[in-house]
Amino acid sequence: MGSPREILSLTLLITGACSQVPIEAGPGPTQVLLRARVGGTTGERYAGPMVFADADSVVMTDMRQGQRVTVRTGPQVVLEVYRGQKSSSGAIVKSAARNALFGGLVGAAAVLVGVGTSAALGGGSGGIGLDEWLRVGAVPGVMSGVVGGALQGAKEGEPVWETVTVLQLRQMLCKCPNPDPPKFEPAVRLIPEV
């Protein structure tokens, strides 16, 4: 063990280092979600976060394949950038229809389980036919699915994708009109003229 003086200096050094205010870094990189269609309507499709964009290609992580892919730009390539969610009547109708189907199935299944349980326990179906039981379960399920789905569709909306060129994508990333800075000639010629 060291002397009290060495321990005190070590304690002050550690305390001083731990009490330093951390330097705040600038904002981190933003994630850009892309969709790429290569080869027209029947060609390959990729979707996922962008890794890098160059003058003639885009590197992205395809979510389906789980690996990086390089998309070379050309006339048969369509790039789309994700711009967020937007509420629309189409999103409300799709969500309401999907949830109505789900709600109807869940309601009908609940009634069928109830009828089966009641019959298994010797209670019978209470004098109500199967069609009545389904109407009692499926209709409220459909109605609650429509209302809940419409509210969910209005809240979440549907994704908005904007078609861009590689140049527009790079301009968006650097927030400048020219993503490739001009190359300057050196002030002093490296090879003297003869």
C-alpha cells in the first residue's frame, strides 16, 4: 500500500477525472430508408436503410436478405426515400377492413368456444341456434374491428415514399447543391514547365 500522500493524490486524480463534464457531440447520423427497384416492374426489389451513396451507386442493407447490396444506378433503377407516415382515407379503409375481418373471426371463435364449453358441461346451447350464437359473436367483433381499425388507420396512416435520383439523394444528405466539391489545382505547380 502507498503512503497517505500517494493515496490522496490518486483519489484527487480519479475524482477530478470522474467529475469532468462530458463533451457534447453534434447530432448523430440520421437513418435514411430506401426502396430500390432494379429492372422495371418485374426486376429485383430491395428495401432497407442506406449505408452509402456515391455518384453512380447506392449501398444499402436489404431487410429481406439481411445483407448489404450495391445498387448501380441507371435507366432501369428507381430509388425511393421514406418520408414518414401520412393519414389518408385509403389507410383508414384498409385498416378498418383488416381489423373488421380479424374482429369477426375472433368474435365467431369466442362464441364457438362458448357453445362447445357449454355443451361439454351439460348446459346445452341455451335454446339458441348456432346462427344466433355466431351473430351474437361475429357482428360485435366486426363492428369493434371497424371502429378500432379506422381509428388506428387515421392515427398511423400509410407510408409515404418519394422517388429521387442519386444526385437528389446525395444533395439531401449533404444539404448542399453540389455533393462533389470542386477539385482545386495546387497553387504551385508540382512539375515545373519546360
